[in-house]
Amino acid sequence: MNLPPTFEEAVQFAREELSQRRANGAFDSDVAWKACVNFSAAEIFGDIKWFGAGGAEVKDFAEMRRLGENQEIIELDSKIEPNSSDYIKKIEQVVRNAPNTAANFDIAAAIAATYVETGIFMPETLAKWAAAVLRGEQKRPVRRGKFAEGTGLRNIHIWEVARILVKRGMTATRNDVSPATSACDAVAEALKQMEESPSSYASVKRIWNEFQNAGGS
């Protein structure tokens, strides 16, 4: 039976893993925004959301299935009716709100691009909107306010690295007055060495508990 990593080994692993994820945009708000937009677009696209004509996977949607496990954490505030099963109605809602928020504008653009890419006939409301955008008659609204969804996506990566350490035999958390030996301690120390936030044990523990309570495994 393999022994769990030492604390120093765990910190090194977490730092290397998180550094690689950072290089791929895990801590970049613009990358996170794009991922959230693509996820929302994929959710709305209906039963054909993952695959285009001939079964080819649509560009940028490959990671959306993994992120879908944490849907309630990364959804954009686009005011889409959550209980509607009619994706055409959802598209119409997004298009109707596109002049008002950057989230709806970008989601509508991602959905339109998917229809074009797959060769599937585009709904009339979306087609008219896309034509207006191409003619310069519709402008993208300015994105305002704090982008909380970017933090949610960053936290997915923090939780995943902690989960790997737990699967390797480490205890996830500890009593707050106990020595720093848990997976969450190792991840917090790695983030501190990377000069990234959050870098406290309490914050990483809160992220761990949030995802575990949301059904993470």
C-alpha cells in the first residue's frame, strides 16, 4: 500500500499542479468569463449542445461537461428562466437581454457561432440578432461590476488539487488548532508560495467544504 505524500511533497505537487493550471488560465478572469459564457451557451443549445454535424465536438465546449458538475457555482447572472425546457425560448430570452448586459450578448454570440459551426439552421430571432451585430447595429454592452463567476472557476481548480491529495491518502482538513498537515494546508501553502489568493487554510477549507457539500466526490 502506497503511503500518503509528506506535507512537503504535497505542497510541491500542489504548487506544480496549480502553476500549470494558472498557465492555462485558471486564475485569469477573462479566461473564466469565456468558460462561463461557453457553459451557459452549451446549456441553452439543447440536446445537440455537445456535438455538431456528424458528431464532431463543438470548439471550446469540451471542458463544459466537467464544469457542469458544478453548475450552480459558475452560472452567469444572465436572468435566464431556469425551469424552461424549451431552449428556443431560452435563446429568445438571451437575445432580448443582449442589449443590456455583456453576459447575454456574449452568450448569444456563442450560441450563434455554434449554429454556424455545426451547420444547423439558426432560430429566426437569433439569426436576426446576429445579422444586426454583423452590420454593426448591435454593440456589446460594457461588462460592469465584480466578476464573481471567475472566482468560482478558480475555486474548482483549488478543490480538484486538494481532492487529488486526498485520494493519495491525505486528510482533507483538520481541527483549526491542530498542526498544518492536511491537504487543504498543503494547497494553501502552495498558493502562498505562488503569491495567489486565497492562501489561508481557512479559505481553502471553505472552498473544499463548499464543493463537497455541493456533491463533489
